[in-house]
Amino acid sequence: MKKISLLIQTTIMCSIFFTISAFSQETNLRIPIEKNTKSRTNEASLVLLQIKGDFFYEDLNDSWTDSSFYALLDRQIEDGFGYMEYWDTDKTVQYLYDTYATTDEKRDKYDNLIGEEEKTAQVIETKPLDVFKVVKSLWRPLRRLGFTGTKLKGNPKAINNACFICVPNMAEVQKGFIITNPRNNAPYVALCNPFQILKNHVTLALIEHKKQGMPTERAKFILNLVKKLDKFRFGFNSLSAGASIREHAHFHGADEALPIEHIAQEEIYKDSSFILSQLDKNIWPNAVYVAEGSEEKITEFIMHMINSLDKNFASEEEKAFNILFTRSDQGDLKAYFIPRRKETPGGFKGMFGFCEMCGLSLCERTKDYRNIKEESLRKALLECGRYPNDSALIEIIEDFVALQTESANSNNPTINVIPKNKADI
């Protein structure tokens, strides 16, 4: 029976391989195949069978460089999926009407989305609020208009409930490039975000339609990518922490430093390859932990936090978190881990994701931009985040420090590891 079962599996895998190979030859696509034939069929490759061969910028595929992301953004703007003048501060609402609301139908839609705004209002404005930054974008409401060709709910050709980062559902004008995780051959697609929150905003989505989450391999993959880049950093929203697409794993990337990256840190633990800190509690309202060092150590910390949250808390919101993957001024890997307890703060309409929890707030109306206060942002972060002196968090951190101290001392007894006192955490 085992021989028959093995023969059937081998036949199926060969059939899939030749089918995909024929497709890749026809479209000149390099499709990653799951190398381990004992594992299940690589669903990502099967999804790619539904994609037109001209979707990807093939010369950018598996190019782990900042220049590839800039090329993606430039080409998408040239192709009509994006706006060259998006961040121009001299553009007004009247400009949007004159340039893009060129038909009565579009003008009616614009009126519904931004009609309350004065035609002389600036489309883009930014301002600091103490340690925070606030951005107003009147482009953002226009994302609800979508792009011609996008497969929406109700379209019989749409897959996965018309998920808009599933490649087969995307508009013809939208293109991207593939970045393959070398550890498990899982392909991701880099996409331009036409209605940006951050400058040079991109989305990095798993090709497979798999639920948003942070397994070990995904954490290692994004850290490996960030390590090879000089400018782009990536943020992650867990479930109940601002993930707008809950059923499809993805990251958000940009080359813009976020306010949280400029905040002083209080060291908790340090050894030869790893530093764990917490943002200065006198400056930042909620608990944020900063892991800096090797890819392996940062991954270990992230998984410890996620597993501990899952073990110690009952509700989904209490298990929620955001992560910013970036680099220090010296180029060392760095991850900001932000535990959550609420998704949407009182007085705000939208969910708080990693951008907001990292100190950047977006307003889609001029009156909201003018009225937002520093005090309200501090209150919102504390409401959505966790208190710096949260006893459950302190215990989780203490457990991690104890493990690291034991490991460091056993591997090299001469290393002087001095974890901070509990009162300092």
C-alpha cells in the first residue's frame, strides 16, 4: 500500500510540475516550485497558473534592492497605477477635479467622497505634534473608486472573496515583481500602493491566500529582506491590530523613517550579539520593546512575545501586536514590537495599525487634521497599546531575559550580562 501511495504522490507531483513548467515556458515566468515533494502541493504555484504572464516586471524578480522598489513605483506611475504628483503640497482639491474628475459620473463620485472640502484646500499637508507626525491626504478617499478591471465581489472570475491583493483579482494596469523566500520557496509579490500613507509606500503580499500571521519563517524572511536593503523598512499588523486584509498575509513598506525610530531607548538586556530595550516611558506613552542584533536573536524575541501573548491572554485583541522591521543608524537589524489591547481608540473612526502606533497619524479630512491634538494621540496610543508597567508584560520580558542570561552564561561564562531590575522594565 505504501508503494502504491508513493507512486500516486509521485505521479501527481510530476503532473503538476510539467503543467507549471509548460505554463512558465509559455509566459517566460520563473515560477518557484516546492522542492520537497513530500510536502503538500505548492498552492502559490497553482495560483500563478491563473495569472497572465505579463503581470510581473520580470527583470525585477528576486532583486532584493531598494532600487527595485523604486523602479516598481516609477513604472506603475508611468503605467497609470499611481500618481506622480501625490506628495506635491501645492496641489489643491480643484486640481483633483480638473485632472481626474473628467466626466459627470466621476465628478459625482468625487463630490460624495471629498465634496465637503473647499476647492482651494491643499490635498497634502503634514505637521509635527511634539514627537508625533500628522499627515492629511485628500487622495486617500479616492481609493474607494478603485481601478478599472479590478475584480470585485460578485464577479464570477474573482477568487478568494475578491481579495484585492490576490494577483488574479487585480486590475490589468497593476503589476509587481516576485521576491522568493529562499528558506521555503514561498513567493511574495511586491506591489505599488497608489494611495499612499507613507512616502514610496509598497505592499509585500504572499502569493498564496493565507491568513495574516507571523510564523517563524515569515519573520526570518522579512528580517532577511530588511538586512539587504538600505532605505526601505516594513511594518506588520496582526489580527485586531489594524490588519485591513485579515485573510491574506502581507507587509507594508516605505523608505520613510517613522517617529518611533527617533525616540530614546532604555536598555533592558545586552550581550555580544543582541540588545533589548524599551522606549523611554517619559517620552512614549505605551509599551514598545526594541530588539536589535542578529536575525536569529530578533526572531527568537519576536516568537517569544507572540507565543507568550497567545498563552497569557484570552481575547484576540489582547494577543494583538504590531512590528516595525528596520535598521539602526549603524545598519544593524532592529525590530520594534508593540503589544496591543484595542484596535480602534475612542474618538477616532479608523483602526490603528503600525503607522499610527509608530507615531504617524493620517487624516482624510481637513477639519480632522486641524483639530487633532497631541493629547488625543497620546491617549489613543495608551488606549490601543499596553501600559509600560503592565505586570503581565514585565513577566514575559523577565522570562525572555532569564533565558538569554542562562544561554549566554552557559555558552561563554566570561560574558558579563547585566539585565535591568524589574522596576526599570
